[in-house]
Amino acid sequence: MQLSYYIPNPIVTDRRATAYGVALDIGTTTLTAALVDLSDGALTAAVSALNSGRRYGADVLSRIAAANSGNAADLRLSLQQDTDRLIRRLLTESGVSPDHVTRMAVAANTTMIHLLLGCDTSRLGVAPFTPTVLAPETKTYPQIFGNTTLSCNVMILPAASAFIGGDVIAGALTVDASPWLLVDLGTNGELLLFDGKRYWGTSAAAGPAFEGGGLSCGVGSIYGAICSVQMRGYTPRCRTIGGQTAVGLCGSGAVEALYELRKVGMIERDGTLHDRYADGVVLAEGVTLIQSDIRQLQLAVAAIRTAADLLLRQANVDPSQVQLRLAGGFGAQLNVTAAKGIGLLPETASASAVGNAALNGAAAVVTRPPLLNKAIAIAESVDVMQLADLPEFEGEYMGNIGW
């Protein structure tokens, strides 16, 4: 069975435009590209693929370490090739000539942009975590990707810091409530808060569990991934993306599984599986949730929750007043009740999923290029909070492990 990634974007329309743009989201784990009708910003096609740089590690710090150890050129080349292949596929599958693509916008975390542009990463992974560039200038496609698949200009969304990247800044362009907290639940969890006047940001090393990484039967948001788990007594009932035969467990399914298993007493308050299920809980044929999976998820949950709590406190924003927006493929599938039930989200916050906010923000910029200036202004104004600098961080993080 051929499996492909589920893309949590707005509805892709079937139309023929005279001028197109390309929106690109470069994630640590997954790359997503969309074709945009420049007349109104509608997405006409979208494709997604894995970032082959993950062979050097699942998180950005691993990639930085690899780059600083002599692998920067290989990381850059693999990212260029991944992206170019993805865009060629996008154009081929949509039947659009490259001549009809007039501009492009890229949203990515700070590390991915440094690797893509060949920037120095030597100071990116060590305190005080200093990026070489935050707001790269607009370049041509051949300048960035080393080939001529497209001949258009490429606008790169700005970052606010080493770990608050252009992906979450792009997402900020898509949120209109106030106050709001945008949480990008990726390998590097990025949080951006707008209190009505100021922007506040932080990041948390959540690890790859929310994207299926590091779990014994984990997979990304592909068709066939278990994305929802409901318990009927002690028997799990699972739903998969696309309704296909289960091939593994993605992040949203893992969160629901934790919530449901905890609710029926199969998991203790500290996260330990009940003795009767010491060998794991079989969710579907060939897919089992084991003790080490629960630990990985607990650590990821604690990282995000602690970051959210401390950021809201720093900005003096009441959680009950904030509009919580969950971005990314994981966020699009997430059961908010389950997420609150396992402590991932503040219980009193109003929360909803916004899909791939980074891609949507890039699509907005490619449709209306002046929005790039707004993105730069947002990035420059973010008050960045370093969690490691806060004396209460470690205690609160440990307190958020378990229920």
C-alpha cells in the first residue's frame, strides 16, 4: 500500500489560474509545499515529504551539532534536493508549468533556514544561541536551491531568535483573535503570545514524540496512522487517517490513548502502566503502546505545558482569557479535551486547531508580498523568554510530568 502524508491545510481547490505562487513550510521532520492562486490566495494543490536531514538526528540541536562537525554542506545539499524534488512533484501533479510560478515564500525554523542558505551555525547551538541571520533578504530560486526548476524570487519569513523561527512568525499572520497564544507542536515546540499590545515568545524542546518519532510503533501523520483512540471498557477503538488499515500511531492518537487509558485506570497517575498491561496495550494489530512510549510523551507534554504556563505568567495574561491556537499536523488532529486531560494545555483556555499555520502564513505572504514587512516587524518586536534562565523552570517542568 502506498502511504503519503496527510496535509492539514485549508481546502485545496480545483482551478486553473494564470499566475501562481509557491508556499513552502520546511519543518525539522516534514516538508510541505502548496501551489497558490495569486488572484485570491487559494491553495490549488499541496504535497508533503520527509526531511532527509533527520538521518543526522530528530531535533534541531542534533542538526546543528552535525553541521558544526563537518556535515553542513551535506545537510544543505540534502535540504536543497528535498525541496526541489518536492516542488517538481507539486508542479507535475498539478499540471502547472514552472513559467506560471512568479514568486515563492518560505516559512521554516531558524536552523532549517541557516542550513538551507549555508549560514554559519557555530553559534546557533550554544549559549547565548546567536543566529547569523534573522531576516534573510529576498533571493532567487536558483540562488537558494542551486538549480533552475523555478526562476522566481523567494521571500523568506523572518525569525525572532534561534528557536523562534519564521514558521511561527508566519503563523502569527493568520491569527486574528486577541489575546492569543499560538503553539506550534513540532519537534521544537514554538510558542508565540500576543497580549493585545506586545508579542512574547519562547520555545521548548519537546522532542519528536508528537510527530510519532521515538515511539515504538510511531509514525508521522500519514494515511493509516492511528489518529484517535476511544476506550469501550478496556477495549480500544481506533480511527486512522484516511480510514485505512492501521500502520502505526501518530502524535494525536498517542495523546488520546494516554487520556483514555488513564481514564479507565490502565495507566497510574505517575504514568506507569498497570501491572496487568506491563507488556503494553495493543491498540490495533501490530500497533502497541508500551511504557517507554508513555515516558516520551510525558516529557513532551511537560515541556510544552511548562513553556505555556511560564509565558502566560511572564506576560501577565490569564489563561482563561487567551485564545489558544494549535498549529502543525499534530495540532490539526488533536482532541482538545484529551490534550487538556493529560495536562498538555491549560484547562481554562479556549483552544482550537488551525492546521499548518506556517504554510498558510507563507501562502498569505506569497499572495500579498507587503505582508513580509509586517512579519519582519512582528519578529523584531518579540520579547523572547529563555526558559533555561528562569529559576522556576526545572521545578515546574518536573511537576508537570504525570497527572
